[in-house]
Amino acid sequence: MQAAGFEVTERFDISAEELKKVVSNYEVLIVRSRTKVTNEIIESGKRLKLIGRVGVGLDTVDTKTAEAKGIKVINTPQMSTVAVAELVMSMMLNLVRGVHLANESMKKGLWEKKRFHGTELNGKTLGIVGLGRIGKAVAERAKAFGMKILIYDVIVNEEIVKKLGAERTATLEDILKRSDIVTLHVPLLPETKRIINEATLSLIKPGSYLINASRGEVVDNRQLLDALKSRRLAGAALDVYENEPPKEPWEKELVALPNVVVTPHIGAQTKEAQVLGAIMIAENIINAFKPL
């Protein structure tokens, strides 16, 4: 960006209060997931023309206020496709083979070979809820493991489904009833908030697994905890949470369950994805300010 003529200030550890005080000096604000661009920050940015969010979602930016003030908001949705898809595959393998538990056991000096009797991904049915970039990437990788792929999305490109050798289901209910593993890849919208809840969990195939690496609010984790404790679900893997980090007693209980694989929202945390996101946001901003 400096090579393109921009004057750049780096403040990686800036607090919300400090940002509110200095944001009026800038025409462009670039943030990652740590910084929440609130109504107050946007109102303080008297000169702001553009907000760049390095990442997939825009849930950390008050887009309504930005739009009302004529401030353009851009992000980098393509940056983490491979990183998240690979994390989801690792979660699947952990769940069905109990790798996290075997690792913990070995580190305690134990040799519990008979305890870790897992299952294979080969021949299992994977239900993918949301066939965007990441859902498609997961499907491609799961196919290489010999899995049968089911797809549920409100809008689906039938040509892509055909190329994946997948099957499209008509309803969320259908995919939950038929899948051995369900993985969620939907944006957080009013219609997707808590789509996995008490009612939908009651429909899910007994003994199946649930993976959420999309947005924490997509799953009612309090109900998920009950489903796991009752053993209706064999296990779950979570990279995202409604509270980050989890703070409620029931959230901590969920995280501590042995049949739950948890990571601290690291879906996009690969060197490759972070570099790609930085390059993409810089290029997009440079292009946005080029004269027509």
C-alpha cells in the first residue's frame, strides 16, 4: 500500500477507546477479527471512506451505520477457504478416531490401545449445510475419503452438485436424519441463527457428529450440550462460539466434554491464509481509490 502511495499507520494492539480517538485522522480503516468497528467508532471517523475487514464475515463491522454514512465496507471472503476446509477435515478425523483423547492418554504415560476403537470416514455420509466456497472445498476433500456427500442450501448450483457427485436434499430435516456427520457452512443471518436447536437436534441421526466452523450463533450450544450429554450425538467439533472465549458455566462444561473437539476460532489461522488476506485487502483498497 505504501508503494501505491498510501500513508500507512500500523497499530496492532490499539484499544477500542484509542481507536475512537484517532480514527478521525484516517480515510481508510483496516481491521481483522479482534477489532470491533462499532457505531461509535464509525461516527468518530469523520474522514472515513472505506473500512476493510481482513476475513470472511462482516459481523464485526456495523455495516448499517457505515452504509448510512456512505462508507464502503469490503472484506476478503476467499482467503480462508482452504484453511477452514482442512480444519474441518482434521476435526472429522479427530472425532471418529478419538485422536485428541489418545494423544492426551499417551501424554499421561498410558497405553490404552483397546480403548480407542474408532470408525472410518470411508463409506460414511457427510451432510454439508451451506454450499458456498468452504462447503464446496470440504465436499471435494471428503469425496477423496470415500464419503457420500449430501448438500442442503437454499440456493444451490445444480452443476456444482453434479460435479461433486453429491446429492441435494430438499430440507434441513432430511440431511440431519440421513447424515453420519453434519458440517455447517452458512453465514450468520436472521434465518440461520440457531438453525441447530432443540427441534432440529431431535431430528438428527442418533450417534452422528456435528461440526461448526461457521459462526457460533448458528448453533444453540446449550441444547447441543444436552444432546451430547444424553448421547444422542456421538460427538461435536467447534471452532466458533457465541461468546468468544466461552464464559458461561454451561459453555465451559460443553468445551470440557471428552467427546467434543474444540479450537479457539482458528479456521483462518494459517500462514498462507493470513498472507493471502493481507494481499487481497491491500489490492482491493488500492483499486477502490484508483481514478476512473
